Amino acid sequence: MSNLDNTNYNRRYVNRKESMAYVLSDSSKMFNINEYQTRFVIDVLKIDLAWNSVIGLINGIWDVVNDSFLGALVDKTATRWGKFRPYLIAYALPGTVLTCLYWLAPLFFDKNPYDMKKIVFWLLLAMTQETLNTLRGISETGLLANLTPNPDDRVRLYTNAEVISSIWENIPQLVIGLLIDMVNHKMIAVSMDTVFMSMGTICTITGGVLGIFFIIFSTERIAQSRQQHNYVQGLKSLMNNRPILLIMFSDILSGISSNSWEHNYYIDVLGSESLRNLVMIPGAPLSLVSYAYISKVRARFSIKSLWIFGQHFKDVLAIAVFIIGSLRGIGPQGLYQKRWLMVGLLMARDIGYKGTLSVNKIPPKEILTDALDYCEWKNGFRSEGITLTTKSMITKIVHNIMNALTTAIMKKVGYSLNAGFGQQSENTKYMLFAMSMVFTSTLGLLSVIPKLFYDLSGDKRKHMYEELSAARMQKSRDYAQSLEEGAGSLSVEWTAKE
């Protein structure tokens, strides 16, 4: 994609120091073991699956409530530090402390799955974390959308962050996968509790420190409207934002992640979480190589085509793995239980995914920030707070329902917290395989439908940014003139008094 003609958009606004700060912040979001939260609840904290579903539903309802006022709060914020940075500063310490408390919870409770004190504590912690994480998510996305008015500058930031952070962001997941296997196979004299508590705390503190740099060095460069807009106006601006609505509908249809199911499949069916690390080795170099061609494919293909391909190529590969793995039926004879055959298939899937990783990562970020700029173009003002919280609220309702459904399905298919390592029933093992491959991928493919109607690309996108540039420059001139007129009137008034 060529640079836009307007000279305002040929300028690089974000300097090297700020770019590096963003890279560190991007790494902080992935430097964690959050993919293993389900295993943490099953193997360490030991909360009954039914009660875990109830907690998810209550937390989902609370999520809707707090989202409705947090977005409006952010949109009304105007400080010398900007619109979003104050919330990131306020989040840093309590967010880190509460996440540490999350991983250290086994210190305070026993293994009784029905302990009401533990269940109530977990619910209250989940609700508090949800509120703070919502505020952080709005502020991070809003700040990124306001770092630079140059869309190509943003893409450069995304690409650099993904390339550099991908080098080390998976380290925690690789380490804990190895430790889980070593504990399960009694290779080390350490409890599963110690593994999760130590890894969770170390990652939380490290990620918190990395994230602080971005808050310190970042700058909001897009001027916000000086007129306060109410919640109703914000909602109207959202309803007029076709790109955001399409993104929301797409997120709703793909509102479940397969990661937790895959961890269960590796541990409870194939018998080793370290196999997942082995699967990722051949594709790892390709993830870096993929960023070498992202600029060329962006120039040749529409953003909509890249969005669809990048998000759903992995779904197609997963369905192919499911079909092959299901051959020869359920039980020890089923191919899904043949360890090295499945490792080969999963390697092939990961190679295909990692080879196109840049197309999976960059276009969705570009589309979201374009959609936030579209609001300003369409309505004359920005409303990131209400837009992002409404988007988040709707998608998280679906996500929480699906999470509750996930634990309910695990209970329905006979998953036992007390069965022990490798002792689930044959039917349960097959269902873990099916859920990790075909269920989530099928839902993901449904989200292609809204993407087909996305049209903010090509000449329309170029025209939008040209008009935005002119409008922003005019606003800056008007504001400077108002300041001069105000200073002049004060001077006249002071002279008259003399």
C-alpha cells in the first residue's frame, strides 16, 4: 500500500524511543501464562466445574454493567497527560498486585472444590480484575490509535512490535509446559502448585515492568474534541460506524479460543504438554520471515482479503487435522491418540499458520484503528471510550457465555477433576480432541460472513484520511486563533483598567 498523498501523512511522528517503549508494552501483554488458566483452576485451585461456570456468568453480567459507564468516563476525560495515559498510570500497580494475588490464591485455600470461601473469593477477584482490565484495554487501544495521525506510521509500529516481541514472548509458555510435564511424570520434586504460583508471579511482575515504559514515553498526538459529548451521542456515533459494527459481529461469531482445549488435549490425551513446544519449533523461524513480505502483500491485496485469510487459514488447517485424527474411531486405535502421527499433523498446521503469521496479526490491528478514525471522519469527533467498551461488552458477553459453556461441556463429557493424569475416559479424550480442533474452528469460520461486507479500504480509505488531515489542520488553526483572540481581549481589558 502506497503512502497517502497528503504531506501530513508522509511524516513519521513516533520516534525510536517511543517505538521501543511500545514494543516492550506489546511484549508485556503476551509475557504471561494465561493460556494455562483453565489448567490452573483444574489442577491447582480445584474449583468445581459447575461453580466455575456460575462464576463466569456472574462475572459476565458485571462486565456488561461496568462497561456501560467506563467508556463514557474515558470519553469525558481531558487532562494535561492526555485522555488515556492517566488510566494506564492508575492501573499499573493495582493491576499487577491483583494478578499476583490470582496466581497465589492456592496459598489461602485447600483443595475442596466446593469451598464457598474460595468460590466467593474467586468471584470477587474476577470481577475486580475484569473492571481494571476493561479500563486498561480501552486505554491501550485508544492511546495506540492516538499516537500518530499517520496510518502507515501505525502499521510500522505494529510490525516492529510483532517481530521483536515474538522473539521472547512465548518463553513463559514454553517453560511452564516443560515444568508441567516434569511434575506429571515425577521428574522433579516440585508440586504443581509451586510451578503455577512461581511462574505466574514472575511473569506478572516482569510484564508489569515492561508495560510501564510505554506509559512513560508515549504521547497522544491527535487532538480530541473540546466539546463534551454525552453517552447517547457516543452510542449514535457507534451505530453510524459501519466498520466497527462489522468487527463486532465478526468477534461475536468467533468468540471462543481453542488454546485451553488444546492444552487439555496435549496433557490428557497425548500425555505431554511439552509436545506442544516440539510442534512449534519448525514453524518458529517462519513467523519472523512472514513479516518480511507483509508490506508487499498489503500493496497487492485488499485489507479485507488479508483480514479473512489471516484470521481463518488456521481454522481450515485445524478442521483438516480433525478429519484425519478421527479416522479409525474412538479409543486407543483412533489416530487422534497416535502421538507421533498427531505431532506431525500439528507441526504441519503450525508451519502453515506461522508462515502467514504477519497476515494474522497486522490487518486486524490496522482495521480497528481505521474504524476509530472513521468515527471522527463520520461524526466530527472521537468516541473511543464508548466505541471500545460497547465492542468489548458485546464480544465479552459471548466470550463469557462460551467459557461457561466450555466448562459445562467438560462436565457433560465426563471430565473428572479427580481422575488423575492420563486417566480420563476414552469418550472424554475424543471430545477434548474434537473441541480443540473442529468446534472452535467451525465457529471461527462463521465470522467470515461480516468480514465480506467490510469496505473501508482502497480509495475510500485514502479519501477518509485526506479529509481527516484537512479537518484536523483546520481545527488546530481555529484553536490557535481562539487562543490569540482570548489573549488579545485580556490585553485590551487590562489596558482599560490601567
